[in-house]
Amino acid sequence: MYWYKAVRKTILNTSVLLLLGSGYACNKPEIKETGAELKYFDIKGYFNQEATRLVKLDPEVTKSVSHNGTSESKKVHVKAWQQELNLFAESDINKPAWRNSYTVKNNADSTVYTANDSELKTRQIVIKKQGDKITAVTIVNNTHNFLYNTSERLVYLPGQYYSIDKKQQVKVMGANDYRVKGNF
């Protein structure tokens, strides 16, 4: 449990530093959603629905947390699914300013959204389906500026598992690797 608290404190300290530096990373203003028709898959809506569904199901999850190779695992009932899946929902690409910022490639069993601009945080989203049912969502995010570089790989397989792999390189703090995996 001590290790888990230490990881949370490290993440909080890193988040504060990243927030301070984030103003330098953004060369495009954030434009709020307007309620217009969505051009791309509604990742935010999907994960909000999944969070609501999981709150009702209240599944037992074997959750593993790893920081720089040291890991801890335990069985839990997650109470705040909205927070647990927040990184997935934050990878929403349906901002009006980004209407033409992603290339869409439809395959027989998947749709791939790839960023056209290297400055966009969400680099790629892959939605795999079997018929109308989503079987997997994979998201690749990357944020960089003169203070830090963060890359994330998020994977969600409904009813099976979710994972968050995050690598951070912060100039004053060094490198950190995080992994969170929850098996249903």
C-alpha cells in the first residue's frame, strides 16, 4: 500500500509540473464543443456509457499498478469508473477545430483515426468491432514540449481488461514508466 501512495504522490507532483509547462506546449487554442454533429467516433460518449454500465455491474477487478518496474496487484471493486476511464474519455478528437485533423481508414473489422498534425495529443485511435459490437479500443497519445515528453498507450477490451501504459521524460525529474491494468 505504501508503494501505491508513493506512485500517486509522484504522479501528482509530475502533474503539477506538467500543468505549469502545458501553456508552452499548446500552440492551438482549445475550442469547446458546440453540440454540432460529431465527425469522428464519440470516444468521450462511449467511455461515459461504459463507466455508467460498470458502476451498475460493480465487477471485481484484479488491478495491477506498476511504476518503473515495481508493481503491486490486488482485487478491488472500482467505485469511480468515470475517473478510472478518464484518460480514455479525454482522448476525444471531436473538437470543432480538429474537424479535418484526422485521416479515417475503414477496414472490415476496424476503423483507424490517425492525426495529420504531429502537435495533436491524440495520435491514433483504433476501434475494432464484431458486427455492431465494439471489441477493442486502442489509443496512442503523445504530448511534448521543452520540459517533458509523455507517451501513452491505452487499451480497452470490454469485459476483459483495460490498460494504461505511460512513459514520461521530464527534464528535472528524469524518466518514469507507469502501467495500470485492470482484468475483469
